[in-house]
Amino acid sequence: TKLEIPAINLDREVTVLATVPEVVEALESCAMAWQKLISTALEEQLKKVPQGNGPLAEVDFWRERNDTLGALTEQTKLPDVQKVLEILQEAESVHIGDLQIVLSDLRKHHVEALDNTKFLSTLERHLKNLTYGTGFNVVLDTIPSLMNALRMVWIISRHYNTDERMVPLMERIAWEISTRVYKVVDLHTLFKEDRAAAKKKIAEAKSTLEQWKKYYFAVRAQIEASGREQHWEFDRKRLFEKTDYMASVCQDLYDILQVVIEEFYNIFGPELKTVTGDPNRVDDLLRRVNGLTSPMEELTFDPFSIKSAHDWKLIMEEFKEEVSVENVKQIFVQNLKDPPLYKNHPPVAGAIYWSRSLFYRIKHTIIRFQEVEELLASERGKEVKQIYLQVAKRMKEYEDQKYNQWRDGTEQILPLLLKNTLLTVSSVTEEPVTTKKSVHFIVNFSPIFQEIILETKYMEQLGFPVPEVARYVALQEDKYLRYTNGLKNMLDRYHKLMGTLNEAETKLLDDHIQELWRVFKSGHRRLSWNSLGIGDFIVRCTQATRKFESLVHQIHSNSEDISNKLLFIESTNLFKFPLSKSGDELPKSKEFFEYIKCERAKDVAHMVRKYIAIPQLLIKAEGQVANTNSGKSPKLTSYYAYWENRIYQVLTQLIVKNLQAFNAAVLANVPLFQMEAILSVPEIILQPNASEIDKMTAQCIRDCVEVTKHFVRWMHGTCIECPPQHIEEDEVITFSFYSDISQNPLIIEQAVLITQNVHKLLASLSKYLHQWKRYHLLWKLDKGIVMERLAAEKPSCITFDEELQFYMKVAQEVTQQPLVKDEQFIRLQLAPLAYAVQENARGWVISLGKLLNESAREELFGLQEEIQVGVFSSCC
């Protein structure tokens, strides 16, 4: 559209031209033509609509309007046009007002088109991805960013901030998304494609449709959370009705692929051909599976159209029902040999329950078919009904076969089970006493018995007639349950008691165990589940078991008392050490070993008192078991031997543990007694010396082992102490545990180890004293001879000073030496040795002092004589 400029010379001033009538008249004609031209152009643009249903059509629509109106607007801005308008305005022409109104409309609509074009351009890249993207992944990635861009347009734009503008745009976007799905998901080819690819395609299509709605609400939530922006609430039916419906159809298609592809094809795979050995049958089943999808491939309507929703629903119901019948059929065929059972259901009745539950499932399906006449009247419906009848017939045959097998088997086996004895034993009773604990009594109530009772109950519930003997047993179930519980509780009590007995106690109670077994005997020899005396038998067994239990508890009580006494003996400390005296002073070696000996004697007296009380407890047990109190009952021979062996073990452990503890004390860096290092010219020695300490240690170890001499052995087969045996007139021998324990290799090894460790320690202390031998000249040299030689040499005062300084330094050096040496369990006192060295050094100082004194006196007297001779000479 072009605005024509009149052929008039407009070079003069506006005010001048406005006064020329011919000019004004010509310009008014031009203005009317412009008005008509612009009005017509605006009307044409406002009548136009976007060419297409997609969002890009709207972008193109506004871009075209902007181009057209922009071109007109630019023409109105030309200098000649502006001068025409100014002249008419100056001339106050009546036509200028109408033209100004049209120009104002032009500017308004152009500004709107320009603004919309600018903002829609920000969406264009996303809309192109939505329209032309190569796959659903592009669309899925685009939707979130597109929604955020729409939000920005909604917030900033002056024209796309109303429902009237935004809803149609978003409706176009929804249409574009729906169209993408419609083009890609073609039901005529979908089920012929690769199964995994088809599933993926449907899943992506559904996800795309759902993402559209999801991100709409996400943006809406952001806008509401901000509290500053205009609410984002549009007509949801226009935006989501179609996409929601299409998403539901995609879900239906995905379910079809899942059922047909994943489930049926997995069932009827190569493995099934191998297992069944009938590949033709499996192939036929596969053809039937493929036939399930044929109605979808031959649709005469658009499944994605909401108008066809009813037709699609019928197709899906028909598919689901057919799949349901096929599923039930395959479940039934696959699990015939090992049907899944409900909890607590018996095998046969449970299998029948399972079969009937499957039947009710397909029966329910057929009833639903009958409710929709067009479904059952179709070819597919008739085929489904035929499958139903075949499966139902086979299920009935299966039930009858299961029932008949159970009835015949029950009538044969139940009378035999009723003749079973009440108990069975896992070992014969004639075996030796040492194996009595291995004899195990079992309630002989077969699990088959209980199963028959349960089957009978369920069979009657299922409406089957049951054999009379089975009904009789089922009616007696509470009685059988009471009997089996009574027997089981009694036997559990007996086996628990036997489990508490050791071998010695089992031999001790042999007669009582045999007596109890005699009571049990009728239960595994004579009484059966048909017998009338079962209740009385359980009462007798329970009473006999309680009596035996009481005796066992008495024996265990005695055993516990004996064990406590032995524990006291075993835990006695035979090396009790004296406490240190005030300060750092420790007892001397003799005091230390004497203290141990005295404390040990007290403890041994206590131990012996505990020991001599044990026979009395054994005699008590003898009275409980054999009704005698002699201490030498033949029935208790092995029991006496058991406890005597226990005593030997306890005494052995007592000695071993005490020797180990003493050895640990020897090696620990905690001094227990003290020794002295003394100067015994010409040697530095320990006091007491190493030999004496070795002897005291060895004696202490011997005394520890000889503690066992106080424990006198019992006479063979009794718990009576052996009397002293007179070998010769003056020699008496007492049989004790010492002779055996003292030969124990472990005890000998510990004794040797302690002796060696003490010896090494004393050697180490002796070696430590060698450093004091550097002062040996103090006491090895003869002072008299040394002094005579020194006097003969007539030393100078300087020589005397050096000698005196040497000995004074030695005396001082000794005072700086440590006076105590702790090593392992010995503290070595060095003070006596240091004092002796100091005294020797002082002796040399005194001797040198005397010599110096005598030398000085001699020189003084000689000097005096010289002085006197000189005076005398001068006088003369």
C-alpha cells in the first residue's frame, strides 16, 4: 500500500501554503484518499487470522502484520506527508480530524504488532524445536524452557498478558504436541515394530504429553510463590483435555505391549518349547498372542480422538478380558503339577481351592462380557467364550481327579496310621549305659495324620463327601492334639533333663533311667492311636518324669556344692606377698619368703577343710540314689572316680596357675623384696648372695607343689581317704595327689622357668655391680706399703695435694651414684656399698694427711735445727 503525494509545489512555508485555497483544496482531496487507503489496509489486517493450527502460525501472523503496518507507518513519517498534515492543520481543515483518528489507529495496531513480534520471537526457537525436532527427546528437553519463556512473555509483554491472547497460543502448543504424538504413534504399524523400540516410543510419547501439563503447573506454582506476578490460571479443558486423553491411550498401548510382549512372549519362549517338547503347540499359542493385537491394527476410528473414547474403551475391555482368560488358562496349565497354595491349606484341597479361584476369575470375566452385548456378540467375544468353556471343563476334571485320588489314598492309609504306636525310639534300649543319652523318644504322630484331618475339613467345606473313617478322625482332632501335646511336653522335659547329665551322672542314675524307660515301654511297644488308655499312659509318664526330675535336681544341687568347694580350692592364691613397709622400704628376702610360707599354711588349712567335706556330699548323693551311706557303694564307683579325677584336675590347675602368677610377678617391674650390695674385701657381693636367693626360690616353688601332699587320695571304688601305710617300723607313707601332680610336665616346666628367670635376674644384678669395681684400688692396695714408698720419695706439697684431691673426688663421686636399683621383682640397696667405698676413700685421705703431717714436722724440725746452728755460728 502506497500513499500518493499530490503534484503541488510545497516548497513555501506552511503558514503561506495554508492561505492558498487551491493548495488546501488539493491537499484535502489527498487526505481523504489517504484516510480511505489506511482504513482499508487496517480492516484487511484485522480480519486476517493465523494460517495453521500450530504456534509458529501465530508467530508468522504477527510478523506479517508488523511488516504491513510498519511499512504504512514509515510512509506517514515521510517529510512530504508530515508537511501535508501540518498545512491542513494550519488551515484548520475539516478533514484533518478523521485522518488523525485513522493514523492513531494505525500507530496503535503497529505498536501492538511490533511488541507481539518481538516477544514471540523469543519463543520461536523453542517452537521450532517443538514442531521440527527429530525425536521426542528434543521435545521433552524443549518443554521446560518453553514454559519458562512463556512465563517471561506473560510477565513483561503488554499484550500477551491476558487470557484472550495467552490461552490460544498455549492451545496451539498443545495441538502441536498432540500432533507430534499422533504422527509418530501409528497403530497400523506399532505392533509390527521391534518390541523394545515400540515400548520406548510409547513411553516417550506419554511422557511428552504429561510433561506439557506438569511444567504448566510448575510455572503456575512459581508465579503463585512469587506473590508479585499476575495469576497463571487458564482454561484447563482447552489446554489439557486432549493431551490427557491421548496420554491415557498411550498408557493403554504400553500396557498392551507389556502384556503381549513382555509377559506372553516370555512365557512362550524357547525354554517352554524345550520343556514341553511340543514346539508346534507353543507356536500356535504365539499366533494366538499375536492375534490379540489385531483389533488395534484394523481400527476404523481415530483412537486419539476424544469423540471415539467409547469405541476405544470397548476395544480395551475386549482385549483385557481376552488377556484375562488367556492368563488364567496359562496359569492353570503351568501350575497343574505344583499349584500355589494359600497359607495353611493342605496340598489336595488347596489345589482344588486354587483351581476354583481361577475359575471364578474367568467366570467373572464372562459375566462382564454378557453385560456388554456387542462384546460377546463379536467374533472375538465368541472365541473368548469358547476358551472359557474349554478351561472350565478342564478345571472340573482336575478337581475330580484330585478328589478321587485323595479319597482312595485316605481310605487305605488312615487305618494303618491309627495302628501306629504312640512313641518310637531312635536307639534300642539294650545298648550300653554310656550311650543312654543318645536314646531319643519321638511322638509317633505322622504328619500325614494331621494332613488328612486338615484335608477332611477343607473337603467338606468344598462340598465333597469324605470317608467315614476320615470324618471320625477329624472329629477327634482336639483329643489327638491334646494327646500329642501331652506326650511332646513330657518327652521334651525328659530330653532336657538328660541333656543336663554328664557321663558320670548318667551312669550314677542308670537304675532310675531304666525304671523310667519301663514306664515309657508300653508307649512304643503296645499302645496305638486306637487304644483307650492313652490319657492314663501320659499321666504315668509325666509322674515318673517328675520323680526323675526331682532326683536329678538333688544330684545337681550336690554337684554344685562340690563344684563350689573345688572352685574355692582352685582360686586360692599360694603366693601372697607382704605389703611394703613405711616409705620405700621393702621386706628383706628371708622375710619375703617366710611371709609367703606362713600365709600359704593358713590357706592350705582352709583348702583341706573344703576338701574333706566333699566325701560327705558324695555320701549324701549315695543316699539319694542307692539308699546307703557307706561311701563305698558299688553303684557309685564311677561317680567317685569322676569326682576324684575332677579334684586332680583342680589341684593341677591350682599349682599351674599359681606358678604362672609367681613367674609373672618375677618378671614384672614391681619390686617385692630388697637385697643389699656390700663390700666384702676384696669383692663386691650381694647379700644374701645369689646362691641363697636361688635356694629360697626353689624351696618356695617346692612348697607350692607340696601343698598337694595335704590332699589324701581315696581308696579304690570309694570316697574314703586311704589310711597311712606303714612300710617299715619308722616309715609311713600317705597316698596323696602329690606323686602324680609333681610329675606333671607343665608344672615341671613352670618350676624350671621360674628358677631360670630368677637366676638370670641375679646374674644381671651382679653384672650391674661390676661398675663399682673401678674403685677396687681403694681396698686392694696396702696403705702402709704405699705410704712408705711415698715417704721415701719425699713428694712435694703439690703431689700431696693431687693425691688428696683424687681421693676427695672419689668420695664425692660416690655420693652422686643411685643408691637404689629396681629390677623386676628385686630392689637392690646400694647404700652399704657406697658407704664402704666412701670410708675407704676417707681412709686414704687420713693416711695421706698423716704422712703429710709427719713430712712437714720433719722439715720443720730440720729447719729449726738449721736456724739454731746458724745463730750459734753467728754468736761464735
